[in-house]
Amino acid sequence: MNTLEGFLEDRLIHGRAYFSREDAQATLGLKQETLGPRLSRLIKRRRLASPRHGFFLILRPEDQIAGAPDPLCWIDPLMNHQGLDYRISLLRAAAYHGSSHQAAMVFQVIVPRQLRDLAIGYHRLQFLYQAPSTFSQVNRPEHLEHWKNPAGFAQVAGVELTMLDCVRYFHKAAGVNGVVQVVNDLGSHADPRILARVAKAFDGATVRRLGLLLDRTGHERQAKALEAFVKTAKTFVLLNPAQKPLLESLGLLYDKDVRWKLILNEPVEVDF
């Protein structure tokens, strides 16, 4: 194999519709000044796409309209290329676990480093930052599942971690009433012991918000597993922190949930 076309064909035959610049250089023995223009020409011809510098996707004819294959097929090698651990989460993970209420229009990935979002063809990838100390506690094999795809596997948050992520980043998951539908759909599948264990890595307000949503959707066993986190709470917090009252005194007009020490500044509506 001494041509770029032959290299691409071999990758496809072996089910690897992606490669790094270093892969191509090592295999073909080409210098960057020779390889670079060739790759650029193939990108213009829509034979290749490049979601990140130095990483390329090989586009089959059926991928060319969308601009790239489903990110599920290449998120794992892309993250390996960038030297980062990751997990697919929020609405895409919720859909994987069977939550049908929310359409996952964006492919959402949680990582322990600030990354810019990317758009490639019709696909949008959103990277949400989680502090490395928290990320290392929760992004463990026992809290993740492996999502099989035509190119291999990708890491997806387990049910318990998906719900906590949705509550923690609720503004990226269709808001409080988008998240409550996810909790309604997935709550019964959560193991209370795993849920309580994973919740230790999250801030208390997030855990209490999830407790209330589990409570309101009738998942009492799972809600009860989070009750211990309320004991250390010294103050009530807003259910929706993004909707703060203009005046502090106006906050007194909202109902409170004593069990979870939350100020109900947004109604919780469940579509059973």
C-alpha cells in the first residue's frame, strides 16, 4: 500500500473509517508538506472530513449528505486521539436508555477539560466540562455502559449517572421539565445503591433536585436513597437556579418542599 487511496480503502475494509495524520504519515512514509495538500483536496471533494486538527473521517457515499457518520461511530477514537477520557450523557444517553420524550438534537459529551463545541455537516457535538476531581470519581467502568456501534464501542453514562448529569446540566437538557421527563422514564431502572454512591461526587443541590424529581415521578425507592444528602443542607435552594427572583423578598412567594429543602420557583409538570 503506497497510495493515499489505498490507505483509505484498507481502513474501510477493516472497519476503521477514521485516521490521524500520524497514522497516514507512518503508513505511507510521506512528509507533512506532501501529505497535507492531498488531504485538503480530499476534504474539498467530500471524501474526508476533519472534526479536529489532525483527525480525519473517511466518508462513504451515504455519509456525504450528512457531512459525517453518526458521531457515535467516531467519538471514541476522536477522544483517544485527544488523549481524553469521556462519556456520552444527557439527552443522547437518556435516549439510549429508553427515554423517548426528548429528541437528542445535539450529541452531548462530558469531558474533564474545556473543549470547544464542534459542528460537522448536520451533526453538532457539545462538550460539557466537569472538574477533573469529580470526573475521575464518577467516570468509572461500574458507572458506564458501552454502546456498540458499527465501528466498535463508545462510552455512555449509566442510568444513574445520566440522571445526575441531566440535573446538574439541566439548562443543556431541555430545562427542569425536560429533565423531569427523563427521570420519569428512567427512574425505575436506577439501582438505589449505585445512585447513592455516584451522588456523593455531585454537589448537594444537584442531588436534592434529583431527589425531588424522583419523588414527584413516583420512584420512591430511588428518592429515598438520596434523602441522606438533605441532612447536611443548611439552607433552601432554588429548584431552578437560572430563574432567580428580581428581589430576594419575591422568593418568599414560592412554595417550598421541606423534604428536599427546595424553593419551587418553577412548576414541575410530568407527562405520564
